[in-house]
Amino acid sequence: MDHNGWVKIPFEQLPGELSRKFAPAFLVSGDETLLVSEAADAIRAAARRVGCEERSVHTIERGTGWDSVRSAAASLSLFCARRLLEIRIPTGKPGPEGARVLQELAERADESFVLLVITGRLEREAQSSGWLKAVDRRGVVVTVWAVGLEKLPSWLGARARRLGLEIEPAALALIAERTEGNLLAANQELEKLQLLAPGGRVTAQMVLGDVASSARFSIYKLGQALSAHDATRTLRILDGLRAEGAELPLILWSVLRALRSDSRPPQPRFIERAARADRMAKGQMTGDAWDELALLAADFCGRRALPIPRVLK
């Protein structure tokens, strides 16, 4: 099947492209972590809709070989189900060996598997490489551009509307200033305000209060520490948030977000710990919700905590 005619598109056009026709190969590149992640999520969801029942994920760092990718590609024909072969290259530099593998995979992508390559921002020389041209011929190349500081308030306004928030311009300017162009942090601020804002209306005073209450130990930093599996920093931030009287529902939200964004499926015991903390916070169960969250965080970061108490029947 001839797939010529696919084009390079900006991030904003991806949903429309996916709704029209699904390509056998995709490349998402850029240095805006939030938007790259959202573009990849949209492609994964579309892949599931067209029958990709399995996903094989491979991260290529400096010094990492391509043997696992080759093995996964060799096994594709052994399965009847269509699969998504996802290759993450944070540096955007696959090297000579990787370039050959990627070009071959892009040319082979068909009804048996879909190729998704995710990279950081590509250097100019990479844009003329054979592997990128192969992806471009067979599929869709999505370029994620940085959102400049001058455009950040309008970007935040559009995000806020999608979250059902009515946010005044001064509040948008404050969030843009406080997050300094970090889209991930800015989006998380909006999601927190969605939980806190009565009736969905956000004022500048609310933003100032929210920032002040978590100036030292922010919920955003808690998510960062959890994602890095840094037990010492995570527990220190949790202790600081507790001392400052932070809202437990927001802390639990941050912990659950980190669990769900981890590259491994959450362990059942993590979910059970989170549910216990939620019930404790609501007074539906005896115990200290903060202590339960600390046990969950320690376990998630690789420090096995006390076993979950079992009720004898």
C-alpha cells in the first residue's frame, strides 16, 4: 500500500490527522515534555482503536544497544495481534546502527505493527537523515515547538477553558510568571486550581494563595521526586507539606499521578495503599493518612515498607 502523501504537522493538528487516517509509522519530536507526552498518548489511543493490542517499549540512551529492538522486531511476525513498537530516543541521536534499524522498521511498518519513535528536539543534520525520511514517507512526523513566554498566557487560557475554568487575565499572568515557561508545571497548576476553584472561577488572589501555601515544598516537586524514585527527597517533601497544612486530596492526587505516569504498571499494593489513605483522610477508616502516604511513597521509591495490615475473618 502506498503511503506517500503524509506530511509533517505541528502538535495542534495531530488530533485531526488521527481522526482522518491512521498511519503505519509516527515520529514525535520536541523538547516540551508535556506536549510530547500528550502527542504520544493520542497516538497510543488511536493505535488501540485500530487493533494494536500490545505495546513493546524500548528506551535508547547513550551506550544502549539495539539488540532488544531487533529481538522485538523479529518476534512481531510470530503474533497475530497488531502491535505498537515504541522507541524512545531522548537525545534524538540513534547513531549509525540505530539509524539503520529505524529506517528498516519504518519501511516494514504495516498491518502487523505500528512504529512510534519519540525523541527530543532533533538537530538540523538529523532532519535530513535516511531514517527520518523513511518515517516521513510512511507516516506522520509531529513537531512540538516550544511555547514562548509571550504566548504562554494565551496557551494557559486555552488549557483552562478545556478544564472548565474561567480564569482572569491577571491570574493567567501570575501562573505564567511563577512557572517560568515550564508547561508541565503550568498545566499542573491549572489542574490543582480545578480542584480548588469554586464554580470554576479562578482569581489572581487564589493563585497567589496557592503559590504561597506551597512555596517551599510544592506538590509539583513531590511529583518530581516520586517520578525520580528518590525516597529521601520524597519523604522530606511530604513531611514539609504536612507541616504547612497542605490539603490531603491534592497530595493524594499528586501521588496517584506519579503512579500512573510511571513506565511500569502500578503494583496492586500501591493502589491499595492509596485507597487506604483516601479512606483515612475522609474519616472512613482509622489511621493516619499522612503516614499511609509516606509508606506508599517509600515502597514506590524502592524501600519496602511495612506490610499492609490484613483484617482477620
